[in-house]
Amino acid sequence: MIDREDVMKVAHLARLQLTEAETTQLTTQLGNILDYFEQLSELDVAAVEPTTRAIDVSNVTRTDSLEPCHELEEIFACAPEQEGDFFKVPKIMAEG
């Protein structure tokens, strides 16, 4: 069971300032949470495989395929500025 001093210690470590009402409320709520975990620890889960999700999901990806490149003129037409065969962008690093 968690007591008021435990809640105040955790609040101090988290740099939280709790009122008396908040301390009392959190003591009750955290106690209930710990009681629930105590109930869960009574379950026999020896035959249950560990998992990271409650439902099975898979990532939907496409196969990577080689495609011909668009014409450079089409690509550079989308660029605000270009210099030769390069995109021209604002300088973001200071010299020196």
C-alpha cells in the first residue's frame, strides 16, 4: 500500500507542488492502481506468449522497384531557384 509520505516523495522528485487535497486524492488513486496490479499478478500467464500489442498488426509496404528518372527539366521546374544542375538554397551555416 502506498502512503501519503510516498506520494510526497514522488512529487518532490518530480518537482511537483501538491496541495493537501491533491496529495490525499493521489494517495487514494495510486493505492487503487497498485491494488489492481496486485490482482493482475495473481493470474497464471505461463502459457501466454509475450507481446508488445494486444492485436496483431503488420506494416504495409510496397516492394522497392527501380524506375526511370524524370527529366531534369521537369524536376528543376519545381525548384524556386537553380544554379547549373543544382538546386540553389539559402545558406544556413555561418562561415568561420
